[in-house]
Amino acid sequence: MLMTKRKPATVAEILVEEFMEPMGLTQAALAEAMGVQRKHVNELCNDRRNVTAATALILARVFGNSPDFWLNVQRRSDLWEAMHSPRERERIERAKPLKVVA
């Protein structure tokens, strides 16, 4: 599995630096636009909450982009974390490829 050594941007970094800051949005304002509690947005902004399918749909509606954008940011981050976690690497390495019988 080929992955970059450089850690990809997290949902929090993208959300805050690419969306909220340029738009002058506070966490409270984003929470109101999303129809969620401020705690939900705070956890997203601090990498303490993952983007679910429902959250991706909400963010896409609020910012006018696609849910796939948000899910892909989350997926890249999750894959990088799994590949760079010694514990997860050990689990991954224990897996044995299946031999296909023709």
C-alpha cells in the first residue's frame, strides 16, 4: 500500500483554514447554519469528531460543495493514521492475502 509520508490535512484544518476563517465564521455561526449544537462544531474544529455521512451531507449543503469532498478528507486522514500507528500496522501486517484458486 503506497501512501505519502506527509500527513494529510485533517477535516479540522480544512474546515477552519479553508472555510471558516476566510468567511469570518465563528463556531456558533456555523453550528446555527448546520442546525447542530456548538459542541458538534467545536469537536469537528478540534479533531475530536469524525465526519459521518450525515455530517458530510450537512457540510456540503452549508458550503455548497459535495459530501464526497468531506468524506474523502476524513478517509485520507483515517488511512494515514492507520498506516502510521504502530498498533494498527501490527494488525495489518498479521493479515494474510488469500490465494485465489482458478
